[in-house]
Amino acid sequence: MLSPVKFIANKPELCEFVFEKASFGYLVWDTNVGIVYPSPVATKSMGLTIDQPFPQECILTHSGIKIQSEKTITDSILGRICFDPSNSAGFPFRFHTKEFNELGRKFILLALDSFSEGKEKVLPPILQSLEISRDLFISSFRYSNIGMDISNPHGEMIEVNPIFCEWLGYQAEELKEKTLSEFTHPDDLALELAYLEKLNRGLIPSFQIRKRYLTKDNQIIWAILNKSIIRDHLGNPIYYLAQILNITDSIQSEMELRSISRLLDQMANLAKIGGWDLDLKTNQANWTNVTKRIHEVSDDFVPSVETGLQFYHSEESRNKITNAVQELLETGKEYDLELEMVTAKGNQTWIRTIGRAEYEDNRVVKIYGIIQDINERKKWEMALASQTAILWSFVEHAPAAVAMLDQEMRYVALSQRWIDDYKIPLSKEEIIGKCHYEIFPNIGEEWKQIHSRGLKGEILKRDEDIWRPPGWEKDQVIQWEIRPWSLLSGGIGGILMFTRDITESYETKLELKHAKELAENAYNAKSEFLANMSHEIRTPLNGIIGYSDLLAETLVDTSFNEYAQIIKQSAHTLLNIVNDILDFSKAEAGKLQLAEEASDLKKLVLEAIKIMDIQAIIKGLDIRLYMDENIPQTLMFDSNRLRQVLLNLMGNAIKFTEKGFIECKLVRLKTSVENEVRIRISVKDTGIGIAKENQKKIFDSFTQEDFSTTRKFGGTGLGLAICRQLLSLMKSKLKLNSEVGEGSEFYFEIPFRIPEHDPNLQIESNVPVIESKGFSDSNSNERRIKILVVEDNVVNMGLMKNFIKRIIFDAEILEAENGEEAIKVFQKESPDLILMDIQMPIKNGYDATIEIRKIQKGKNIPIIAVTAGIIAGEKEKCFEVGMNDYLSKPIHKENLKQMLLKWLENKNSSIKSK
């Protein structure tokens, strides 16, 4: 059944007509079937049930004639609606009419307004009849669907009908006790009182206003109040008669309609959707404001079919819209087109237009539709189409194996490489749309789980994965990545799969890994060989150097002393060669490390010169030293490694200089770095010099300037290479200035750190010395110091015993050939100090130390490691197992002396402080 409210909801013109004219609701008259449909407010005004239509014969003119839709309808007429043929009074209204067509059918909208208009009130004849009795009035008063009340001029309520009481929620007696201000909305009270004043003074016979009543529970009821005055024969007011029409539903509907209308306008503006129509009877066209804005025309623009078509400049768009409109007019076929047009201001834009037809007697009488600005969407779609084409082109022509699949794992796009790599016997066109698992039927559950995770949004990849494709005789190694791709709506559309066949590179990698393992094994074997060779070479060297020292001390002031010195010097030369080879091996492996500590730079340089002074004197050379006075005494550096560099440079200078001098020079340079001292150190000679073309290659390993130099001067060619690597660790670089026949100058600049605390500011400890005296009566009660020497080499054992006797002549020396024997001797003799060799048969020095530390009396005994090894981390391991200090072979008497003094100072009175 037709709903009047929904019927006009989307027709702004009809809604506006109802808002303006329909005080008591409205009727929708379907002239084709002769049925009239009342709105909810009209239904209540006439006491009908909800959704109760009635025949058109109930609509009468004021004179009682049935209204004919074709003849008697005018804009405004007085009439009534009568449902009972025996009662010709009915419900009097003023009818405002508006004719319209919908879906080819004719309808009439009747807005119901007050019967009176202006100051004069024209009543229907039945109400003017003197035969209306009091009983009729009382019956109408009590049973009317319109609220009624009677009050006196003092504002006291005399009578009120039941429907009015029901609206306000009061009993009749309760309401009679209320004053006008108690049930009238405060904002409307002043208006009603003003009209009452005019009514009392006789300025108006009655008035009608729209007002709000307040219910008992403080709710609002909207109503139209008609109030008239009843006077006595002298003209004095006696009663006020009020008729109240509840229009709350009408107001709500009105508000809803206005809201809907406003919402439609807002939506149209936001969506850039305009409307248009063309009445074929009058040939009049209408455009909404949005339509005019889309075409960029003025508000007073008068549209027509001809002017509308002029906006389509391109031949394609003009032909499309012309043919579509022509077909719509002739056959009523709807159209929905996207066209390119040019606005009145010359702007090119895209629009979507939809057209429909309205019929009357199976004939098109009107066409209407919408027009929407889709320029931004169209641009975006074209850009997206371009990007999509690029993407698909990239996928299809990518030099890698790429496949694009949807949520059902069907192929959307793929590259030729994908087909080639997996030897798929199908073309691209045949594969598109097929399921991935149809192409690869032997795919396992693991891969399916990976695909499922990708379809849920995960990004997965693997650098190496081994599998066997169908029909292959060997495994394939692939690198793959799976990532989701998104739909325009934001959801996941499917996955992109990237794969690369890395079987060849994987096999190469395995070969390289195997080669690396072989190289590492070879390096480890080399390192082990060097460690063993170091031990084997240093062990006899220790005996040669030690005994040459003892021999030189014994043969003082004899010609044999010179022989002893030559032996000692030759042994040291051999030791330097061994050290160079071992250092070069460490440098090659990147194992060279620095151990910085606060040291005296001047003292270090003087010690190096003292060591080289004998060689210089033998060749008749003079070693000169220049040291900048601004250089601090104590700096942070690795004294052993810096001494090694200086000895190498001064050794080379002496080796390649026949006459003249060697100059060692230290100059402080400027630096902007805080807590840093930058020093330039140079070693200059007056020797043979180096040719320009050979100055670079002398820094290479095992290389000298030429072979004749090697034959004449000897050497391994490793010294400068090691110096360069050591200086690199010190953040420096070895440089050279040289001229053939004039000599050479090697120099470098080192940034030294200043120590936080200068050790020279501390109180100097007394240097312990040995007071050489035997056992006399005065010290007969003192216990002799016991020193356990653990050494498997007989020569080194004898040398160590000789050194100890010369340092502490009355010491008791205990001997052990291996670690197991050392433990037994320790338990029996309880020595004061142990000198422990590391590499020994049966039980090495490490294990022996661990066992001794487990014994209660062995927890605090000083154990000094004595080793000829060069294994990386050996010194640290000695401390780790519980040793207290470390001596490296070959042993020098002075070094041993200092070590003994350090750990035995408080053990016996024969060791005193000077």
C-alpha cells in the first residue's frame, strides 16, 4: 500500500508544498484508481485508523458536490471530507492542491489547512444551522479527536475534553486546577497572552497559533491552537473556547523531511551528484544547483536539450549522449554513461550521467536523471590502469621468475622466466587463471602452509631452499620470497612469488666453503708448526744466550770476553729473525694486538739506542738523539711494539750505513684533539739511500731494494713490513724520504693519549737489591729460600740454576723434569716459588698448576710461567689457570732477577730494600 510520507520524501518540491500549506496533514489522491491515502496527521485529524485509505467520493466541495479531478481542482478551495452519507457536515478543510505525475500515473496532493482564512470565518452550512443542539456540542466536545477546553476570562479552566487530558497526562480535575502558564512552554506563553489581550479588547474575533504544551512528565507536545471568545448580550467576554490539534507527529515528520531533504542536499554536494529533468509536454528543462556547478554555469542559466549537448566537445562523447537520449525518448531505454565534457569555463572533466523515462498512458512524458562529477576518480582510474599495465609488464617481462596469484592461488600474471625456470609446458595465456597446485601437483603441505601464511599478510623469504621439481633428476636450490599484494579496497588480493635458481652458486659456495676449511686447516697446521718451531728454536737459543751471558761475566778483562760477546750477538740476531717471522705470521692472520699502558717514552728510546749502540760502535757510527722538551715524560702506548719498530728502523739504518751517523729525532706536533699528544718520530741515516722506483716495494714482505742488497747486507726483508703493520695498529703510517748515495729518513706520526693519572707522581717504591753475603752467625737462624725449577730441557735447567745462584747465592734449588714430578716435589719440600715450564712431557705446566692450586698450601705460592711458545692467548691462559706471572724465553738474567725480587722480597732477610 502506498505510504504518503515515503511517497513524497524524495520530492523536495512536494515536501516544501506540504510544509507551507498542510496544517492538518495532507492527502495523496491516486486518480488512476480513485483511492485517497491520508498522512498520519490527517488520519488523526479525522479520527481514522492508521494506514486507512478511503475512496475519492468522500472528498466534497463546500457546497457538497463531489470533487472531479479533471474539472474542479484549483489551487485552493473550501471543502470537506465526509465518510457518512447521512451526515453531510463531515470534516471542513481548506484544500490546497498540487498535481504531479509518477511512473506515468497522475496524482493529486491535497494539503489540509484551516477552514477559516483571515479575519472572516466561513462555516459550512451544517455548522451555521440553528438546529445544532446542545447535545451535539457536548457529544462533539467529549468524543472529538481534537483537544478542547473552556476557560473563563480569569484564566480558570471550566471544562476540558478527554483527549486533551490524555495528551497532557492529567486527570480532568487535575488539569482544571492548573493555570495556563503551568502547561504552556515558557517560550510560547508571551505570544498566546498577547493574542488573548487582542481577543479581549475585541480587536480580533479569534486567533490561531502554533504552540508547545508541557505534559505532566515534562514532555513537549506541538499543537495548533484555535481560540475564540464567547460574549454575553452586552458584549462582555464570558468564556474562551479552545480547539487544539495535536501536530507532534506532523512536526516530527516535518523535521524528518527537512532532515532528509538537507541530508540529500549535503550528500549531493559531497558526492557531486546533480539532478535534471525535461518535461516533454512543456519542453521545459530543470537543473539542480549541483548540476549547474558541475557545468560551471551561473545560477540563472536556463538549460535545454540543445545547450546541454553543447558541453560534449569530443565526437565520441557527443555521439554517445545523443544516441542515448534519442533512444530514451523513443523507447524509454535507460542509459548510464561515463563521458568527457568541457565546462562553460573551458575546463575538461569527466562525468557520469544516468537517464530514465516517466510514462503517462504508455507514452514518455518526462525524462529525468542524475549527473555526477567523476573527474578525480577517472584520473585515478586511468593512473591506476597505467600503473597496473606497468606492473603487469614488469611481472611478465622481469628477468627473474615472478608470479602473481590471487586468493584462490590462481595465476594473475607471471614472467617468462617463471615458465623457463620450472620448465612448464604451457604458454602464459594457458597458465593465467589456472591454480598453482594444478601446475605443480606434487607441492607438499609445507609449501601450502607457506602460501597460506602469505595470503594472511605475512612476508616470508628464504635465501636457500632445496627441492626437486616434477620431472627433474636432481635437486634444485632456490632463493625465494613471498609477499602479499593489496586490493584497492585495502584487503589482501593474493601473493607475489619471487624465486631465483641459485643451484650453481650454491654448489660454488659449497666448494668455497670446502676450500676455506682446507685453508683454515692449513693455517692451523702452520700456526701449530710455528708454535712448535718457536719452542724448539727458542729453547736452544735460551741456552746459547744465557750461557754466553755467564761466559762474558766470567771472562771479564780477557780476550775470550770478545768471543763470548760475538756468540751472544749472533744468538740475538738469530732470535730477532725468529721473532720477525713469528710476528709476520701473526700479522698475516690479523692477530697482532696492542697492549697500551703508561710508559716513559724517553726511557724507551734510550733503551733502544743502548741496545743498538754496540753494533754502531763496531761499524764506527755515531747514534744521535734529539728529543723535543715539550714531550711529556709519561704517555699511553705499547712499549714493546714501539721498541720493536725503533729497533727495526735503527737496525736497518746501521746495516745500510758504512760511515757517518744515525739520528733519532722526536718532535711534538700541534693537534686539536683534547688529551692527545702528536709526535713525529724519525730515524735518519747517511747510508746508501734508496732509488725512487724501489721505495714502494721495500715495504712488501720478504723484499729488499734489490737482490744484491740481500746478498751484501743479509736480512729477511720482513722488518719494514712488520713495522708498517704495527704502526697501522697505532693509527700511524710509515713514510720515507731518500736519495741514492745521500741516505734515508724513515718517519711516522703517532697520536699518544695522555694518562689520566701520571704514575711518576706516585711515591717511588724502593728498588729491591740483593745483599751478597753468606751464612754467618748473625743470620744463621734465617731459613734458606727454596725455588722449584720445572724444566724438561737439561741445558735450560742448568742455565736457570746458574742464574738463580748468581742472583740469590744461598737459595736452595729444587728440580723437576715434568709437571707430575713437580707436584710430588712441591708436596714434599714446600718451596717458596715455582718457575714452571709450559710444554713438558707426561703433564704440562697448565695441568700441574691446576693440581697445585687444589692443595691447601699451594693456593698462595707464586708460580711463574717460563715458556718458549708463541701460541695466541698463551699468556692469558697462564693467568687463567692460576699462575702469577710470565717470563718468555730466552731468559735474560736481569729479567729473572726482577721477577724474583718482585715475588720473594719479603721471604728472606737476604733480599732487602736499599
